[in-house]
Amino acid sequence: MLEAISPTENLAKEAIQTVVSDKTKSKVLERRTFAIISHPDSGKTTLTEKLLLYGGAINEAGAVRSRASQRKTQSDFMEMEKQRGISISSTVLTFDYSGFQINLLDTPGHADFGEDTYRTLSAADNALMLVDAGKGLEAQTRKLFEVCRLRGLPIYTFVNKMDRPAKGPVELVDEIEREMGLEVVPMVWPIGDGEDFKGVYDREARVVHLFERQGRKEKAAALDALPLSDPGLPKLLGSTLFAQLEEDVELLDALMPSLDVAKVMRGEQTPMFFGSAMSNFGVALFLNKFLAISEPPAPRETTAGSIGPEHPEFTGFVFKLQANLNPKHRDRVAYVRICSGKFEKGMKVSHSRLRGRQVNLAQASMLFGQDRETIEEAYPGDVVGLNNPGLFAIGDSIYTGPKTVRFPGIPSFSPEVFAYIFNPSAGKYKSFKKGIDELLEEGAVQLLYERNDEGKTSPILAAVGPLQLEVVSYRMKEEYGVETRLEPLTFTAARWSEATWEDIDRADAEGLIFGAMKCKDRWGRPVLLFRNDWKINQVVDEAPYLKLIPWAFAP
Ligand code: G4P
């Protein structure tokens, strides 16, 4: 992929133009950008913590998860997250390991924050699907998997909590193959589970790694590896488990497909691992093999054709915004995924939505939870946080060079919960408006207005889950000092209509959209709120000219 690089000729002409140097090439090859998808409670926080331990980004386990019962990670920096023990906002955790720079895009686990996760996945090159061994595939994992599939992301599977009673490994392989249509290639195979969990067999190296129960803080369980032929193994594993392992190994070799990296890259095959994040077992094995197989920053489709990291100009897109990352500074940050070229602090880029307007990227930082480090340069695969004085929106592309580059927009999830938001105090109108505008810009929720309203009634917040609405109320109070009141609406789905208001009024006059609420989005586009899917299906059948769609891109 990187061979096609040809140095551009007008190198000397433009001071800031980035040309793919050998340094950039090697920086690209050593980068791995991935996100973890999982159902809440599968152990994502625990696994993240262990990965960071390997990277030396933290020194002890307690640095990420507090030892107390409350959950708190470096990435859970918001007060409400700490109080509720949920992870709300995605951040990027960057660490070095074994000659690689790993960018772990942290995604919120709670189902209500699927939208944030969805956007974050647009910035990832690989996804790690974390599965609880006792539960198998769960709802949120399935949903996020669909997003990965849409994006064609390579997927790696880590079956966690093998130290607890687990489903059989064959059953887990079957479940993933059947439900997700993925070819599963076990890279390691578990020996027992729960109290009898003895370790894993590394199929490539043909050795057994023995499991020892470890305290939570240890840096890593020592990798004690014995070949299958080791005479001491039957005793160590017990004769039953040893016999089972011998049988399993024979069957695996005979029946399982072999690893085909091209298929993994196309998202057709998933390498599978087993372990126990809590005991730090199997994590290093996974990490080493993942780094060997996984995709370095990959090319992406744009309006200017496919752009890979070897493209000589700088390109990137905004996938997430966040206000008040540090409440003391009241700042706003736009997270940009770099797709090609070298990022340099202070560089000038063109802003595609603003028709090529030149923007100076003076303030850039890499983030580690709440700690932010100012950076001077960054490479494809990296995520940088840019100071955002209102210039950037989700999906914006930035680039250098004469040719306009636009990455595909990131659509919003279709909202499923709706509530009027009231500002009971007229004196706080300004703060109310500022807070709503900034939180909207972040894409935390969407805002709709009743049609023909013209500012008379309160706006309607539209979100994927109720918790998102609560977060808005909470942040309005904490960050903008405004006590708001939410009044829930009983609608459960929104559909944008690509028809004109005349068509919509005609359908209304004919009684075809009876019961639906006619709204406008922020850009004045028609949106209909429905109480159930049955009604939507009826409208689709009886008034197809309304052209209902579940979501719309920002214009
Ligand atoms: P999440 O971010 O995916 O929601 O999961 P998290 O890491 O918070 O883990 C959820 C629970 O599962 C935690 O227990 C955690 O300790 C436990 N856990 C994670 N990995 C393993 C594992 O490999 N084996 C076992 N046995 N447990 C695991 P908790 O009781 O909710 O919290 P805590 O009191 O342990 O901190």
C-alpha cells in the first residue's frame, strides 16, 4: 500500500506542504488505531486498563479503575460518569508498545450512547469485539458489530472472564459464525473454565500458557509456556483436561480455517482469543498477535477518490466534538482523525464545509483522559484534539493542497426518545441558549422544533436513549448554571421526509399521518415523529411520496 509514494515536485514551494517522507511512512506502519466494542460489563474498562499497563501509560491497575466500588477510569472524566459508574464520552488513549503506537479509541459502553460509539468507529481502523465468556453475544455487541460491518472494519474477538464459568468454546465459535456470518479462527484455545481454567493453547506456537490466578495490580502474569509434548503437562492440567486438549487440538487443526489476513482485513474472518482481563491473562498474547496481523491506517473514500496515508497532502475529518472538557477552562475540542500527511502544529488547512476557507491549527493536543498534552506533530492514524471556537462540526473535512477533499459525512442515529426542554428562568435565557447550542454542536442530542412554532414553544430534545437527555440536563446545570426541566413526549421514532411541506400537508389533510407530530430539524428540514413502527410502515405504504428516511446527514 505504501509503495506507491512518489515525492511531489514542488516541495520547496510550499512551506507547510507535507510530503511523505520515510519518517512518515514508518510512523504510519507503526500505528494501530482501534476501538473496543462490547456489551456493558463485559470487562472493557478492565481490559483497557491492562492494555495501558503494557504500554506503560499507567503504573498500576488502580490508576484506571479506582479500587473503591465506584468505577472511574482515565477516560471517565466527567463527574456524572463517576457518580453513575458509566462511561459516557469517548476519548482516545494513546500508548507505545513493542515499537508500535497504539491509539485506542475509547467508546462508551452504555446502550444510550451508541451514537457516540458509532462516530468513534468511523475513526478506527480495527475493532476488538469483547465477549463475556459466560454470556456469549449480547445486544449492544450485536448492534455495534453491525456498524463495524457497514464500515468493513477488521474485527478481532476476545472472549473474556474465562476464570468464571463459561459457555463452551465451540458453542461460542458457533454463535459468532451463525449470528454474524464471520469465519472464526481461534488463535488460542482455552483449557477448562471457571475454577478449572488452566490456561490457553497457542495454536501457532503450539505451546500451552498456564494460568495462575493473579492479583489485580500485577503488571502481567508471567507467560509460562510449555510445549504440548511436555511430560509434565498431563499432571499440571489434570488427565481429563489434558486428554480434552489433545482431542481439541486435533479437531481444530483438521476443521478450522487457517488465518487469512486478507479476509480479516475485509471483515470476513475474525481471529479469536480467550483470556481473563481481570487476571491479566491472555492479554499480552492477544496484543502481540493483534499487532502482527492488524491493519495500519487504511485508505478512505473521499470526494477526491480514495486517499491512503501515503497521500502527500494532509487530510483529516472531525468525528467528535466536546465542550467543557476541562470545566475550569470552558474550552471546546474537536477531535480529528488524521488520514494522510503529517500534522504540524500551526499548519494552515482548508476547511471543506467553509468552501476552502484557510484555518490555522494552532492549538492541538493529544488526550489521555483529562490530561492533555500539547503536540507538535502527528501522523495518519492519530487523533488530535483541536481547540474549537465554533469552527468545526461533526463530519467536517480539513486538508492541504489545491484539491478539495471531503470525507463522507457521519449520519446521526435515528432518535427514539423525545422531550421538550424548558428553561424556567427567563433571566437565564442567554446561558440556556449558549448551553443548548454548544451541546448540540457536540452532537450529544439533536434538537427539533414543532413546525410553525417560530420560537413560541420550547425546543424538543431528541436522543437515542433517555440517559442522553439526562446528561444534557445535568450538564446544563453543572456547566452553564441553568436548571432545565424536561417534559417527555410519547413518540418513539423520527423520520426525516425528503418531500416538500406541500406534500406533507396533503398527506396530513388526507389523514395519512394522523397522530404524527410535524417538526423541523435545526436546518428547517421536515421531520415526523411517530408513536410506533406500525404507523411508520403504514405511511410508507400509503404515502410513499413522503420519502421517509430514518436519519439525515448534516447539510
Ligand atoms: P465494562 O467496562 O465492559 O462495563 O466492564 P468492567 O471492566 O467494568 O468489568 C465489569 C465487571 O466484570 C467488573 O466487576 C470486573 O471486575 C469484572 N471483570 C472484568 N474482567 C473480568 C475477568 O476477566 N474475570 C472476572 N472474573 N471478572 C472480570 P465488578 O464487580 O462490577 O467491579 P469490581 O468491584 O470488580 O471493580
